Amino acid sequence: MRRRLETVLDEVEKVISGKRETVAKILLAFLARGHVLLDDVPGVGKTTLATALSRAVGLSCRRVQFTPDVMPSDLAGFSMYDRSTGSFVYRPGALCGVNIIMGDEINRASSKTQSALLEAMEEKQVTVDGTTYPLEKPFLVIATQNSVGAAGTQALPYAQMDRFLVRLSLGYPDYESQMTMLKDRQGREPMEEIRCVLPGEEVAQMQKEVSTVTSSDAVLDYITRLTMASREHGAVSVGISPRGALFLDRAAKARAWADDRDYTVGADVRDVFGDVCSHRILLKDGSGETAEGVIKDLLKMTESPDRRSFSGRWKA
Amino acid sequence: MKKSLTGYFVWLFAAVCLYFFENNPGTRIVLCLTAVFPLIPGFRRAVFSCPGRKEPGKRTNSEKDPLTSGQYLPGKGDPGVGVRPYAPGDPAARIHWKLSARYDEILTRAEELEQSDGEREKEKKDAGDGTAGKRRIAFCLYILWPAAILACLLLVPGLRRSAGALCNRIFEESERLNTYLYPRFAVPDGQGILPAAGCLCLIFAGPLAAMILMRSRLTALCFMLFTVGFQVYFGLSLPSWMNAALFLLFALWCMGNRETIRENARILSLAVLSAILVTYIFFPGVNAATESASERARDLMADIAGTDAGAFLDLPGAVSETRHTHDLSPMEGEASARSEREYRPVSVGEQQISGPERTDWVRVLLLVLLAAALLILPFLPFLVLNERRKKVRETTALFENGDTAEAVCAIFGRVIAWLDAMDCGQGNLPCRDWAQGLEQTVSPDYALRFARCAAAFEEAAYSGRAPGEDKRREALELLKDTRNILLQRADGFRRFRLRYFDCL
């Protein structure tokens, strides 16, 4: 792991202890220009984590609390009639002008609001009344969602799920972590102590570096075989999309970069596969499988590119 | 052991027991047929494969595409999928009004969490029950059905008589064939059989060794072909029980677990072969006992009839009035079996009998196959050795390749092959993750060096850059050490196999 990333992790650890790996994954997703979906039960620190991260990397952050009556115009902005000039004036919405959008409980929003997010997430722009406004760069959405089934929530549309690079979950802290957390909050607020250790320009620079990492044909072949296998798996009704394959490659690149390499290897893809793809798999009704089980299955039955490379350089 | 094989063995054991208990040819045929059953692909799948497993890539029409029909959310499907009947206490917000209106019954949206806990368990249980049910059907088909037919053959008087008639018929046919075959083996008295038997054993020793060493199913098939071919060609055969045991052994050897097309084709051909074998075991009746009995009978007849024996030549088909009385009671066992074999002399002066006019195509085919096999056999060791030498030359050439990337990949691949062969491998895991496991299975020091080499390999395989000469040297050293460490661990036979077959 690169030194600069370690410092960010150290900062975040002041607030969230014992979740270093998850924080690293979020950071890597950020470097791969992808959005993050945090999926967990309430109260394990999803929001705290996102806030701490945005403070540590020194990017502007805005929090949007999604409720059923948040409207698309609240996010993208709207045009208002100005009587003095006699024309319409664009009023930017919540998405405009910030780097990190923290969408809290995104699965409580109505579907039209969620679809307003689609364009922002994919094209990094919003369109209001036929005019397109670009968003700040870099632009990242960290959305949190409570497990589907909690009152007042609905499952995210598949199209939107597909736009998140990774889906992560924090899980409950272990004994030591929880003790640390309680002790840290005796009479002080650790969130105040977080310094910005990674200025925004550097983040942009890192993102550029990540995009120069190369993937050899062997790795691309592995990604293709994995995703195609997911479409043919018996328990899966909708497999990993081509976009998923693209994201997989991007996440693997970020991982390789963090490992001080300028090329991806099979192990990178394998490591990120679960996080990148588990929310892209739609299981058949009553198949009795879990997405995690399918992911494991796919990794097991797809031959690793290492094995294919033994007889020299990989050839198509 | 695989479940399918266990089932097969159980049935085989039962069949063999019955075979020895029931000494009647008709019953034996049925037994052998049931032993052949599992070799037929479709039947095997129906009985042994798990019905719950779904074929990948096939989507039935009834399952709608959830993306296009918008049905993938729970609570929007048919009643029964995402909804359940209203129970007192359900919140009103949870009532699915639309579906309630359609089905004229108040339905509540089922929560997914509920489903994940309770219903999924139940579904799993249901699926399990389904599997068990199909197993039961399979058991009925496979065990009870043949058993019932056997019982009918033994117990129903009419069937028993008919089976007796069938046996008679079989013996007639066999005797007819004997009269045809016997003159081909006119030998002076007192000729020892040991040299020929020795030669036969020597012939079988080669394929047997190859079969054990190479675990080749093809060899097993060839071996089986030999068994059949020799018996047919020389007209003398092993006792039929030995035949049956042999061919079942081969069949087991050839039975694969993978359900591939090639596998099935192999098994199908095997089934055909076994059918031929069964036919040849029972219809010619050319087992040793028959042989000696007819010989005795011929001598007797020659004594009685003297030189006039040639008069019998005109008898068409050489047998006509042979009849045996069969009592199919299993209780009489060996005694009744022996009485069946007291043949009436069928014809005399067989020395002068010419064979039938028509050509026996089955025989010709088997002879051709046999000849081909005999031609290939002496060269087999050379072929194997040659192949090996070629492979060795190729790999060493790769190690010395000018492109260090290819060389490092090849060397590292060989290291992995060695680890795999000694069960230290970790399958599909990326190589960089192997080091952890190797720490325990080999040694920490080795794991460290392995990790270094794995990094070099990854660079060579994925980066497109050629690593330095030192990387190649390091990898070669690792390969040498791997060989030494693993060869030290292997015991005698394993070492032999490792050195000459698995890893070159």
C-alpha cells in the first residue's frame, strides 16, 4: 500500500477503528473514479466513515439525506424566473459544486429521484431544462443504504446498482474496536481531530496515475471469462454487465497501483471481484444461493490467468 | 468415493452374489444385463446425477426476464412469490392492494428478511425432499425392478419353463458353434498347454502394466478388446464368471465421473462392447467345461461308431435333438449345473467338417481390431518414451529462451507442476497467495523464496517487460530446490512416477 494512502487510513482510523480494510477499499474505489455503496444495518458508522474520509482527503463534501419526498430538482437544480431580467436563472442543486456527495439512506428516495442521480453518476453532469452543467471534478458518490426490508425502503433499481463501482459493508466492530471507540469519545469528539492529509489536487493526480496502469491481454481475458461465466451460472438470472467488466478492470488497476505496480495481475482481479460484482448479480427466485456463494463459485471454476501463462506469454 | 460409484458397487456386489448362487444361464444373462445398465449414459444420468442441479445457461420460458418485465422486486410477482395471505396483526401499509383486488383475498407483502430466514430454509428442505424422491424412484428402477424380474424368472412356473427352453436353445447354438470351432484346433495328444498360456500371460502383462502406470482408460478398453478377441479367435475361453468379473473390472475402470460428451461416448462404446462380450460368453458356450465335455463325447462316439462316423456329416446344423431338462430351482446349485452340461454327442468326425459358407462378419471385425492392436502394442513403449523425450527437449528449450519473460513463465510453471504433483498445490489461487500455504506444507524459508519468484513471474507474465537474467537464474534455482525437496519426500514408486511421467 502506498505511503500516502496509509496516512489517509491512519487519519480515518481515529474515528473508525478496526475497519482499515474497508476504508482502503473505499479509497481505492475513489482513485478508480467509481462510486461507493455502503450497505449495512443502521448505526455501524457508515455516515461517520464517509464524513471522516472526505475530511482526510480535503475535498468538499455535501450530505444529502434521502427521504421519499426529496425531488430531482433538489439534486440537479432548477430554473427560476427572474422578474428583473425577464429570463430564467439556473439555481444549482445539491450535486453541484462539491466533490463528494454523501447520499444517506439512498434506498429511501423515490425512484424518480434515484433516476436523477443516474446521469450525475455516469456522465458527471446534470441536465436541467435542456442545458447541461458539468459537475465538479473529481466527483464521487458515497451512498449508504440500510438493508432492504427495513421499513420505508425499497430496493435500488438494477440500473443504479450497476453504476456503483463497489458495494461494501462495515459489519459490527469486534470487542477491541468497540472498546476503543467508546474510550475515544469520552469527553472529546475525534472527528474534530481529523486533518486533511491528502489535498484535492493530489487526488486528481493519483486518479490520473491509476488510469495509466496497463492490463495485459491475460488479465482482460480473465475478466471476460469471469463475467461471461456469471451470465451462464445456473443460479443467476442477470449476470455481470459489460459495464461491470469495465469497472472490474478499473478497480483492479487501482489495486495494482496501490501495490506499487504499473500493470495488473490476476490476483488483483480476484481480490476486487467480490466487492465489485456481488451487487451486479441477480439471483433467480428460490435458487437458494447467495451472491457471495455465486462469487466464490465463479472464482473457483474460472481458471486463473496465472495457470494460463505458464507456457510463456499469454497468447489469444 | 463418489456416490454414483458406491451405488454401482453395491449393486455389483449383489449381482455377483446372485450370480454364484444361481447357476442358471438364463438368470445369469439377466444379471449381466443389469450390470451393463449403469454404463448406458442416459440411464446413468437419470439414476445418479443430482436432479436439483440446474443446467447453466438455460432459461426456461416460464421464467421471465426480470429486467424487461420489471418483476424482480419482491412483492410484484404472482401471489405466492412476494406476498402471503393477510394475517391479523399485519400493518395496513403492508397490504398489497392491487393483488388483493385481483385475487379477491387480502394479501400482505412478504418481507424479504422473513423470507431469508424462514422460507429459504423451507425451500431448501423442499428441494432436498425432491432430490430424495427422485433417488427413491431411481432406486426402484435400478434395484427393485431387475430384482422383481429375476424373482419372476425364478418363481413363476411358466416363465421358469420358458427360461429352461431358452437355455436349451442357447446350448444348441453353442454346440453348433463348437462343432465349427473344434476342428480348427486339431493337436496331437499330450501337447502341453503351458507355453501358449505363458505367452498369453506375457501379452496381457504389457497393457496391464501400462494401465497401472498411466491410469489410462484407453488401455483398459484395449485390454478388454484383447480379452474378447482372444476368446473369440481361439474359441477357448475363461470360465464365464471370470469373464464377467474381468469385464466389470474394466467397465469400472472406464467409468468416468464427468458428464462430458466424450465421456458418454466412451461409456456408450463400452456398453456396446460389453453387450458383445455378454453375447459371446453365453451364446457360444465355449467355456472350458463345455469344451472338455464335447471332447469326451466325441471320443465316445468315435469308439462306438468307428469309421462310419462320417455318416453324421449330413446332419444340418450338426445338432437337432439335444434337449435338456431344466429345473431352475436355485437350491440344487452346482449339481444341476453339472447335469446341464452332460451333452449328447453332437457330431463326429469333425476333422472333416468344413466351416459354414457365409462369412462371420463379427468375427472378422474382431480379428481386424485384434491385429491392429497387436501391431501397435510392441511400439507402445517407444511411443511413450519418444513423446517424453520430445517434451523434455521442448521445455528445456523454453528455459533457455532468449526472451527471459517466456523463460521465467515456463520455469515457474514447472515449479507449480511439481507442487501440484506432490499435493502441495493450491489449485486455482493466484500464485502470489500460494506462499502462505507453502509455509506449512513445505517450509517457511522455501515459501519466502517462492513469493519472490512469484513476483518475478507476475512481472514476466503481465507487465510486458522482460525481467533480468538474475530473475531467470533465481527461478531455475527454485525449480532445482523444488525438485530436490519433493523428491526427498516421495517414496519409491511415487518418485518413479514423478520423475518419469508427471513432471519432466
